[in-house]
Amino acid sequence: MKVVHQRYVAHSDAHYAGNLVDGAYSLRLFGDAGTHLAIIGDGHESLFAGYSSVEFLAPVRGGDVIEVEARLAAKGSRSRTVDFELRVICRSLDETGRAAVLAEPIVATRARGTGVVPAGAITHES
């Protein structure tokens, strides 16, 4: 089971030289996708317990279009291990607004985390 979100990264989200977006931006989007996955799988938003790994592999820049994937990796009685990936699928070319669809997405961030569904909160089994 997986969910995929796509979005444009506003130039106002860039805070660093080179038009770079901070790593917390990726993690915030992972939270949104993980919540979506939990609702589909368990009928509850779940509670995020933490990340076991996070890798920042390539920059995310203002003007990019990205996709975030959350994929269920393992399911316990109440815990859910989720693999996350953020890919850049379009890249801004310059300050004029020109951009290009990338032939191959750039994997910018990967992570693995665990969500926990509160006792008694699971409304359906997927």
C-alpha cells in the first residue's frame, strides 16, 4: 500500500544560498503522506513515533515540483513501518520562471519511520 503526493515548492520556501530548501521541508511532507497512508490503512491518522533513518541525497530548491511517496513496509498489531521518498520531478531553470520536466526524477530524501495507531482506534483492516 502506498500514497503519492505532488506539489510545487514555492520560492518563498527557500531559505539558504543557492535557492535551497531546508531538510525539515521534506520531513513535514513525509508526515502528511504518512498520515494519509494511515487513514487509508487504518481509518485513523495514527501517532508518529520517530524516524529510524533519514538520508538527504540531493537538494530541493524553490521552483521545483516534487512528489512524496509513503509506502507501508511492515505492519504490526498497532505499529506501522513506513518508507518515505521525496523525488524532484521538475526543476526550475532560472529566475525567469522557466522550468523543465526531468527525464528521470532526482531522489532528494529517503527515510524510514514508525507510526502507532492508538489502542482501540483501528476502524478497519486493509
